Amino acid sequence: MDGIAQNIFGDTRSGSLAGPLGLLIIVLLAIGTVLLVRNMNKRIKRLPERFPSQEPPDSDSSPAPGS
């Protein structure tokens, strides 16, 4: 070698789309995550405090061990 660095990675100038495409994918994933979190928060707020079949926990009505 005569002191000149050899490029073994191919042509690095034409068609360099990896950076912008990666940024686009990250932005789309972030937007999707924000929308999913907002949607789930709305659904959780609409849930009732207690469901009709749910009974309050009583220490008296717990079954005996081994039954």
C-alpha cells in the first residue's frame, strides 16, 4: 500500500438512504406508541370501579385451608 486508505465498503455517496429511513422508522414507531398509550388510557378510564360479578374481599368468607 502506498499510504492511500482503501475503501472496502463500496460506494458510500450514492443512494445513502439508511440514515433518513432509520429516522423515519423511529419517528413512526414513536408516534404509534404515543397513540397506543393515549388509546389505552381512555379505555382504562371508561372501566367501572368494580365489575358486577366482583365481590369485595372479606376475611370471614375465605375458604379454610385444605378444603
